[in-house]
Amino acid sequence: MRKEMNKELVEALNALEKEKEISKETLFEAIENSLITACKNHFGKADNVKVEINRETGDFLCYAQKEVVETTEDVEDDLLQICLEDALKVSKKAKVGDTLNVEIKSKEFGRIATQNAKNVILQKIREEERSVIYGQYFEKEKDVVTGIVQRYIGRNISINLGKADALLNETEQVKGEVFMPTERIKVYILEVKNTPKGPKILVSRTHPELVKRLFESEVTEIKDGTVEIKSIAREAGSRTKIAVWSNNPNVDPVGACVGMNGARVNSIVEELRGEKIDIVCWDENPGNLIQNALSPAKIVAVFADPDEKTAKVVVPDYQLSLAIGKEGQNARLAARLTGYKIDIKSETQAKDAPGFRYEDYMDEFDDEEYDGEYEEGYEEQYE
């Protein structure tokens, strides 16, 4: 019967290791500690108690290391000492002064001690399970995962990530996005905290890195390092500007991100529920970069001050509203993307400005403007 039970124990530990990814060795150690705890609860102490479990068969031996003394009268503590007469029953070679391993029968433990041992094992399993889950999601911190919407908790949303639940706080939700239970969405893992009740995972739908990670997973050239995302600026739910650079002159970074017929960028737009995405070329020349960042507006001249991180931009009169964007969004995102404080003037405003000299606004930048598919229809959207 004992052999059968031990076999079942090993099988149970193998199942736990496979299903919950808890180390079998850790569980064996937990069982050993629980048996020592049972001894302590039963005898009042267990400093000299040892437990050994065969990792293959599940057979275990619980024993106390006792000093051999001459007679029963010399025995001051039954758990620490054994008389020579009893010692010889355990080992024929025993003699006074030896330390003898004397088996403790687990069936001697009381019901309470046995229950406590069981609780120690269950507690260790719960701790290890939480620790494994924490480790798995801590590795995914600052990354994007797919979750299933469970329910609204007040204004916050509980998202199931598989082995753990995450919380999408109201402050990290995109205004206007409404989710239904069982709906699958992608979220950015902001932080993973280890708490006594298990890992606490905070996720976001508004973080700029969400868009960056979506491009990294969708665009092969970004994944293999051919194309780099140099900068990103986002107003969640409305518009994102992203600046990209190619390490291979034969690869167009914007075209790689847009994809055939816009397939790549469109899949990301769909995941972001229609959020518009402007993809522009990164340029080390601040004048060129600012011109690209203000796309789709046409630029007449740029004067950029790298030290002050400021730029003055002149646009045709009819392009002023397009350059600034609805409620200033285009100019605001361009400023975040480039890191420059941008002052935009129409040609008429610039010429009427006191002390205006046209050449002061000129800077060397490429006049050739990108005319990719992603710009089509943008002027109509801004009007």
C-alpha cells in the first residue's frame, strides 16, 4: 500500500511540475520541511530530526539522530537520547557515545500535526505557483500581450492574460474605447508587482510603446534590425507620429512599415480602433526632420537652432491650418517627435513680422517631399 501511495505521490509531483511549472525538487523540499514541522508539533522540537525522500520512488525516511547512553535512567530526553539496550535493536554495532539514526514512524504523528504538515505543503505550492507566474510576467514587462476582457470593476477593467489577471486602470484607457466581455485586445504591460496575494499586473492602452511594440511584431524589418524606430509621439485614440530609419540604403523604412497596399499599418490601425498613424523618415538634419514631422503639410523654409532646441517654420498661406492641425495636434505631435519647440508662420505672417529677412528662415533640407500611400487623404481629414 505504501509503495502504491508513494507512486501516486511522484505522479502528482510530476503533474504539478508540468502543469504549473513548479520545480519537483522544490516540492520534495517542501514535503521534507512539512514532516520536520510535524515532528516539531508532535515532540515539541525537531533540531535533531532529518527527513530523506527518494526522488525516484517517493519512499521517505524520517529519523532522529540520538546519542547512545548506558541505561534508561541515563536517558534525559527521549528525542535526543537512546539507551544501549534499545540502540542494539536498531544496530548491532551500537555502543555508548555513538550517534544513531532512529526512524520515526509518521503514523505516530497526531491528527493536528498531520493537518499542519498538509497545510505547509499546500502553502508552499501556492507560493511557488505565484512566484512562477510573477517571473513569467515580469519578463514580459514593457512588452505587449494579448488578453481577454473579463469585466468592468468600477471604471477599471479586469483583463485575463492566461495565467494571471491584469488591471487596465481608467487613466490607461483610451477615451471612447468600450470593450465587451470575452473580447480579445492587446495591452502594454506597464508594471508587474509581487504581492502576498500574487502578482499585480498593470497594463495600458494609451502608452506610446504600445504602438512601437505593435510595429515591431508586425514589421519584419524592424524585428531583424534593418529598420529602426527612432522616435514616437502619440495622442492615444486620435493620432500617432512615428519616425523611422533604415540601416540598409536599399530598404525604404516608411514603405516597410506601411506594407503592401498598407497591409501592415492597417492591421495596427485596426488594433488601435482607427487611430491615425503618420510614418515619416528620420533625419539627422533637424531641418529635414522637422519638415518630415510636419507632413503632410508643405514647408517653405525651416530655421532650426540645435542648441536652443527651437525651430521657426514658414509654410504657404493655404497650408498653415494643415501644418498646425486640428486643435494644434499636428504641430504638437511634430514637436514631441523631434524634441524641438516649433513656431509655425505662414509666408504672409513671416513677411509682416518686424525685421523679417527671408534668408533667416532658410536651412538646408531636402525639398523632395515624400508622396507615399499613407499620406493620401490626410488634407481632407484635417479640413
